[in-house]
Amino acid sequence: MPARASSIHGIEMDLVLEALARRHGYDFRHYARASLKRRMTGLAQKLGCAHIAELVPRVLHDDALLPEILAGLSVPVTEMFRDPPVFKAIRDTLLPMLATHPRINIWQAGCATGEEVYSLAILLKEADLLHKTQIYATDINDIALAKAEDGIFPAKAIEKYSDNYLKAGGQGALASYFSMGYGFAKIDAAIKEHISFAHHNLVADGVFCEVGLVVCRNVLIYFDRVLQDRVLGLFSDSLSRGGFLCLGTKENVTFSAAAPLFAAVDPALRLYKKRG
Amino acid sequence: MSALSPHLPSGHSPIAAVGIGCSAGGLDALRHILPGLPAGLPVPVVVVAHMGPSPDNPVLEAIGRHSGLPVVEAKERGKAVAGFVHVCPPDYHLLVEADHGFALSVDPKVNNSRPSIDVFLCAAAESWGSGLLAVLLTGASGDGAAGMAAVKAAGGLCIVQDPAGAHAPTMPRSAIDAGGADWVAPLDEIAGLIVSLCPPPRLEATS
């Protein structure tokens, strides 16, 4: 158990987290507190609560509100090809190695609204590997998952992401993977059909697939060390021999109890390989 | 300079950390201030500067050579260390946990900014309470005003750069208007003010 905070806010947060865990089985108690507090405060305001503790009866008695609460507490935003050098390294280094396998399985953990998983699928398409690839994209947030599965983004966002795409070694035009209309861009079905979206909770759920690559970027930063260790262990268990792990550029396995499970492929870009 | 003298108010808890926020023109301002902070400063300094996404850390590179204190990037779960300047990485919010360890987030922009000075100062105020000395410098947005108010509400102390001499006056002006300034000081006086408010430098590090 993380140390209990004695400030009023701390007590209120503990009560809400306890209610969520015991009533619904969603345990946020090992999420990093500072940003969780920000998000919980924002959620309380959005739901018209004067105090965080007023979320407790809503959590206990209003089941229909649960998706909105989970959405409010989980990591909401991604973008396409964020950190272009990482996607360039996946394209140039990892994909040629994965290409030698007859089938490629990839797990993106914490896919939020799907921008990154579509970025990955586009890389695979351009490497002519998508046809033999299955990507599992999972998140705890069903509202975000539904958006991800829709694959519809503001057209303006695609313009903004184009620069990232080109820096990541993009070989065509990002817009060519979308059909445009009414200010929106919808991802092509040919890209989407290789992705399965599913609810998965990194805190509580176990291994559900064996994959050659796990992509989980900017999710571990929201977890405390205990939960980080658990999740890195889960990734190791889900990877086949010599499988790859890609973390966010400010995340690190070095100081984790799980560090011996992974060897660095490109330490600056946080690309690792399962040992053994 | 406002009415308060350049000394810790009597009975105030000692300063345990210095948090600095800046935006447009901020790198020049930091190059002015950091050389004035002596080696062995017994508290950590944390810098949050607005900047666009970048694979490197432009702030780290810009101010590293101008500081008497070692300058490092704030690391996820790394502790704020006395005598070091910790710089926020680009395109992440920087927060501070109860144990004074850093946390990063990619939550949506606040005040059109990631990193946001408000996000940092609110978390830092919660972590260090009355031990936080917050410094808000030049900038063209309203970011930082709510953060400075949070620092004051937690009992911390606030220095705001005098908007009259600032490269961009909006940010310091917003903080002053929101009541978030214990001292309003011209750029040249800020380093001296920080030093006089902090505990004296550790001798072993200065010799």
C-alpha cells in the first residue's frame, strides 16, 4: 500500500480510490498521486462536485457513470508519430527483424484514442508487413477505445501530424491513409482491419497474447514503482523470445526490479529486447 | 521592489526548494539569474520553461553553461536534489510527488502549454508547502498566475519579475494582478533575492 496522505485532499482521494477498487475492481491506488490528483479534481469539477469526496457516492451508486470516471482518471491524449525518431527506429531497426517471422503479433498497451496504433499500422503497411500482422490495442478507458475504433480524427490534426510522419521516414502522404470529409479524416478500413481493440486493465489483468513487440509509451509515467514493476513483468511474460519493448522516451527500465528481464536495443529511444 | 525586505519573514519555515517558471524571453532571463546562484546552494532549483516539442532539451543546452550549479533534466521518479538545477523536458508536464520525486505527464495542455507552469507550481506547492520559493519570469501568456496563487495558499513565497523590464510582461503582470507576488523585482536583483531567502550555501561545496 502506498503511504496514506493526511491532507484533506489526500484523505478524499483515498476514499474515492477505495470506493472504485472495492465497488468496481478498478485499483488506481498505485497510480502516481500528483497527476491523479489533478485529474480527479478536474473530474469532480466536471461532474459538479464541490469536493473530491463527493465523487464517493457517485462511484458507489451510479454504475452508468463508471466509464466517464475511468475516462476522467486515465491517460486521455496521444498524437500520431509523437517522437518521430522513435518511429523511425521502429521502421529501420525493429521491423526488418520482425519481418523474418511468418506472423507478427504486436500489443499496444494503453492505446487511448488510437493515434499511435494507427501510426504503427502505417509503418507496417509501408514495410509491406501489415498483411501478416495482428495488432492488439488495449486500454482501460472504454470511451477512448470506442473513439480509437472509430478511427476518425479532425482533418487539421492530420495536417499537423504530417510533419511528424515525414520526420519518421514516411514514404508517402499521411493523408493518403484517410478518407477526408466535413473537416474529418477517417482511417482506411485496410489499415484498421489488422487491429483488434479490447478492454484490458494493466493493474489487474494478465497475459492474453504472445507478441513480438509491446508498445507502451507514456503509460508507466502515471504508475508508481510497484505498479511499474508489475507491468514490466507482464510485458516480459507476453513477449516471445527476443521480443521487443518500446517505452516512452522519458520512461526507463533501468531502475526497475524488472530491469534484468530486458536488454537495451537503443537506450536513448527506449527500445528494449527481452533477454533469454 | 515591494514592501517586504529581502529576508525570510520572521517565523517562516526555511526555504526547501526553488521553482522557476518562464516563457517568451525566458532563456535570456535564466542566463541572467543562474550565474548568481552559488555552488553548494542547499536546496534544489527546478526550472519549467515553455518550449515546443523537441527530441533534445533546448533549455538544458541553453542554460547549462551559464549556471554555477550542475544542470540536469528532471527525470521521472528522480528526486529533486539540493545544489542541482532540474529542467523540465519538452512536451511533458512536470509534477512533484509528496516525497519530492518528479513525475511527468502527457495530459492535455494547460493554458495552451505543455509543460505548464501552473501544473508544476500547483504540484510543487503541495509537495513543499511553505518551503517553496516560486519565481515567475518573463512570458507572453497567463500561465503561472494560478500556480503562484497555489504557492501562496500553501504558505510558500513568490518572487515575480518586474513586468516593466520584462521581455514579455503579460505573465508576470497576470501573476501580480492575481495577488501572487511577495516580491516584485527587476531581473538583476532576483538571484540575490533568492540567495538571501535560501539557507546559506554549504561550505564544503564552495571551498
